[in-house]
Amino acid sequence: MRGTAFGAPIVKSLYHPLPITRNAEGPRERKKMTSKQLISELKPGDKVDSYFSVSYKKPVQDYRYGAMFEFRAADKSGQVTVKYWGGQDKGAVEALHNSFDREQVVHVKGEVAEYKGQAEISISEKNGGMLRRLEEGEYDISQLIRTYENIDDMKKKMLEISGLVQEKNLRKLLDAFFRDEEFMAAFAAAPASISLHSAAVGGLMFHTIHVAELCASICDLHPDLDRDLVMAGALLHDIGKIEGFKVTSNISSTELGNLVGHIILADEELRRRIEIVEGFPEVLSSKLRHIVLAHHGRKEWGSPVEPMFPEALAVHEADDLDAKLDNMITRRNEAVTEDDWIWDSRHGRLIYLR
């Protein structure tokens, strides 16, 4: 799955906000909020009284009744746009806008509406809206960032899979990665994406194991493939995501992730560690680097090169299949509708829910 994060489930309802003209912040409460509404469960007409992480926000702008701004809210179940409809006091709206920033957590009171086929939260006087930043200790971080519970088991599985590689140079290289405690700790804590697939602490390892196991099955079916090369490529294809993503109150891209990209970051780290393995064959290095650089499959999907030999194609297809399946399963599980179908723009098709 390539591109930007998908939003909340598509729902049908219309809502027309009126501006907030009173003080929207209200009294500050320091006790932890015990209830949490998940974004994936929101539907038009629902009253919202919950907390979310801020992924990004847009500047204040004028509209018919005064000033407004919008931001993207996130929790462990997904993301949704929030629109704050203020009154004529633009200074007050700007002060509220400046009172919180991305990666911070806000308490939102409002109502779920729909705009262009997507759910969003509207905050206005009409719906009793309120918005304020929360301090650490006022929210439960586990409701904002999903974490796989079996991370220790997955670490053992990673070492088990890498230990099956027989070619001595590839084995030394994999040991240089996965028996490095500092690297392994960072790898185990990283997500695989912001929201498209395996978007959780431990998600990168979860996804990598799936890709490696898919590749093992492919090699069983096609014994002419260089199994050790395929498996090494599967285990290393996404190592650039350690530097490409960061986890705070949400999952976001780092500056390096945005400016350089996880594929190039992976290639840089791969080259650095290959140099540590004395006598690593040049052709083997080039092949392994090609697998990593080509694993998105197409240049328009971010790969500098496209797969040029079967082992590279195997890793790309396994990576793409796991990402798409994880995404579609999540969309089916989190759909909020009484219909048997939902339209999914990422897949460009209807998804059957029953």
C-alpha cells in the first residue's frame, strides 16, 4: 500500500456548524480521562467527548461566521479530520490554535459530521463544542498508540528465521543486524506504517516476519530461487523505517523519513553494515541492495529501481501482498455500517464485509 494515510470509515449524514462565540477552553481538569471513543467507531450524529493525538494542523482562516481551523486527529484505531468553527474574535481563535501542536494530545467535544464522503468532527457552539490541550497524565497513551503484545516472541522468531540462512556472508550480515541489541530494540519498537498496515509498536517486526514467511513459501514452490538471498532481502527490506518513523503520542514521519525516504535510508544502513563483513562479495552486495531498493516494485511507488531478477520480484510481491491484506482486513474489521459493502479508495474497489 503506497501513499497517504486512509481516514475514518465512509458514512452518510450532513451537519452544518455554527460558530463558537464563548470561551471554548473551559476549566482545566488534571485528572486522567477514563473514557475513550475510538475514531473507527464514530459515525455521523455521534456526540464526541474524548481525547486524540494531533497529527498535523492547518492555519486559521476566515469563513462566513468568523474564523476556523482544522487539524488531523489520531488514535490507535485510525485518523479523522477535526474542524473548529470559531466566532468573530479571530484573536481568540488564533490563541486556541496556538495552544497545542502536532504530537500533543487534545480533549475534543463536538459532533461527528460528514464532508465529501468522509467522517469528520465538528466543534461549534451549536453542538456544545470544546477543545483544549491535555497534559501528560491526563490520558492513557495505550489508547493512542497500538502495541503488539508478543514482541519478545517475535524477536525470537526473527532470530530463528535469520538463523536458517546458510550462505556465510549473508549469515554474518544478518547477525550484524539482529544480534545487535541496540538495533534489535529499535527494530522491535518501530511501526511498519503511519496507518496503512501494521501501524503499531512492533508493527515493523510483525510485517517483516510475515514477508519472510511468505518468501519461504515462495521458495518452496520455486526451488530455482536463491533462497538465502530472498530470505535476507525479506528480513532487511524495511530496516530504513527505524529512522523513517517516530512514535510519540502518534506515529509520524521523521525529517529523514520525509526528505530521504525509508528505502534510501535502508540502503545506506545496509551498505554500512556490509562493509563490516570482511570479504563480502561485490555481486552479492549489489543483488541484496537491489532487492531493498526495488521492494516497492515501481518507480511511481517510490522505488529507485524496479525488480530485475526473480528474487527481487519475490520480495516485492510478498511485501505488497502482506501490506494490502493487513489493510483490507483492518478496513473490514473496523467498518461501521449496516451495509454488506464499503467502498475503499485505497484499493479502488468495494470490500465485502460479511
